[in-house]
Amino acid sequence: PEPNSPSSPHDMGTAKGSLPRVSAGASESNEGAPDKRIPVTVITGFLGSGKTTLVNRILTGDHGLKIAVIENEFGEVGIDDALVIHGDEDVVEMNNGCICCTVRGDLIRILAKLAKRKNLDAILIETTGLADPAPVAQTFFVDDEVQQSYRLDSIVTVVDAKHVIQHLDDIKPEGVENEAVEQIAFADRILLNKVDLLGGETEKQEVIKRIKAINAFAPMLESVRSEVDLKWLMGIGAFDLARIMKEEPDFLTSEGADHQHDSSVTSVGIEMEGALDIRALNSWLNTLLKEKGVDLFRSKGVLSVEGTDEKFVFQGVHMLMAMGSSAQEGYGRDWQPDEKRLNRLVFIGRNLDRKELTDSFRACLATL
């Protein structure tokens, strides 16, 4: 689609741009005085929607802001810390549970530490793809210390246009929420990502129709590779507590621990030293996606390949896979001389066999 600026919640387009200088005092309080609390943008969206890519675009944007990033991952092996492009920003990783339930106390403690930092302009929180954003948002209103230091600026939901309908239609066990639905329902901004993967205008309009049926209030913008005008996302004061309270009257009193994940969705993490045979690796990944792609919601990894100092990165969503290396822009830096060449992979989905995945990956090592 051609770049254009949306004039209403229903206009769609892509846009490039830099974020104007906005500080913690960019908005005003209810009394009209400048609100000097640190603005927080929560970036959510289902597995593989493009959240980390969006974070990287924000961090590398020409905006001059000092931003801290809080990463939350689903699984025992952290990958996103290696995928986020580090500059002067602080990146804090939380991979010991879901931010919306089991590690919410950790989030509060991290926010307390960051509040002591000077000249911090904004905070980004990237949730796991299986998070319900409601308990995360609730944190900024029910904890006194957090509320004194921070204001929730917006919840941005990144949507994988190619796969969103199948996740919206996913039948969950009784009492288990559909995270893809909750993430769209709670959004202040919706970034309809990966529109280039759709089959045409008819398919796109069906996706838009399904999203609007869940949330007709949030402005929506199309994107490819999470490319978007950053001033559409940050410093916008879009979170509307009154609207949330109207739709969910118990928002400020309900317990985040009530959120239940689908127990049929699990993660398998692999950490293994050694250089990989690139041909064996490609064959393994192709076979894996062909045989397990339907049940494989998300796959990603940072890899060491024999005969090169380039750091290889792969990311997959169901049967779609992309791989690149540090020789390309946006894939980080090469393996450093003093850096441990540790292969790290994460698979999230249904019917995952940990032993089978680990053993078959080990067979890709150049030297066993």
C-alpha cells in the first residue's frame, strides 16, 4: 500500500517518520498541570506478530529519546535480548514467566528501579505473545509507587495479518481466554502487520472486519515489517481508563492471577554450544516446518555456523520462516572474540516433543 496518514480509526496506510522530542512531561494531568511521570508504551500481540521488530524500529529511530525496554518471553530460554538492537538503552529481560500473571511482582520491582534513573524519557514493555494486556495495564493503577512514577501512555497491539484469523478462531478449553482476542480488545492502537503476505484486498478486508468486530475504537494502521511513523505510537496519551472501566467495571479490582494460559501450548528451549553445518541446519528447519508447522506457533533462534563469525538468526511463524545473519542490516553484530558461541532456540506450540527437537538439532552440529 502507498504511504498515507490515517485521518480516522478506519483509514489504513503505511508511514515512515521520526518521533518528535517528547518527554515525560508531554501530557497533562486531569488538573491541567504538566504530567511529569514517565510515559509507558505496552507493545503486545500474538506470537510472531512483529513486536520485537517494532521495538527495534523505535530504538533505532531518529527521536533523541532515552528509552528503557522491558522484554518478557514465554519459555525458559531467552532469545529476544539477542534480537533487540542494543544502543544506549537499558534492556531488561524477564523470561521466568508471563508478565500478566506469574512475574507481575518482578515488573513492579523493575519499574521501581528504573524510576530512580535520571533523564529517562520513556519505557517500552514488550509482552510475551501469550499475555493478556489487562493485568499489565492494571499494574499502573493499583500499585501506588508505580502510579506516582509512571503513566500508561498506550497499549499497541501488533497483529499478524496472515495468521490472525486462525488464532481468533482457536477453540480454547473452558475458562481459558483467547489471548489474540484480548490483545485486540484492549488495544489503543492496532498495527496490522505483514499485510504483504495476504492474498489480496478481499482477504485483507476480511481481516480488518474481524478486528473491528472486536475493537472498533482503536485506530488501525497497515505495515510491513512493523514499519510505522513512531509518533503514531508514542507520546500520544491514548490509554483511556474511562473506556476500559465502561467495558470492564471490575478492571481495577480483578486479580491478574485469574488469567489462565492454554495448557496445551508449551515451549521448548534449547541451549547448545558448537558450530552448525549450514546444510544440515537448513534441511532440519525445512523438515520441521513442513511436518510441524501447523502446531508450531512460533520459532526463533540465534545460531553459530561453522566457518564464519557471522551470527545467524532465524524466526518462524507456523510454516513461514526467515533467516539472516549479522552481515545484513538489522541482524545485530558478529560473534565477538570473547563471546561464548551458544546456540539458543525457542519453539512455542502444541504437541512439542522436547527430546525429539533437542536430539534432531544436535545432529546438525558440524562436529558431534
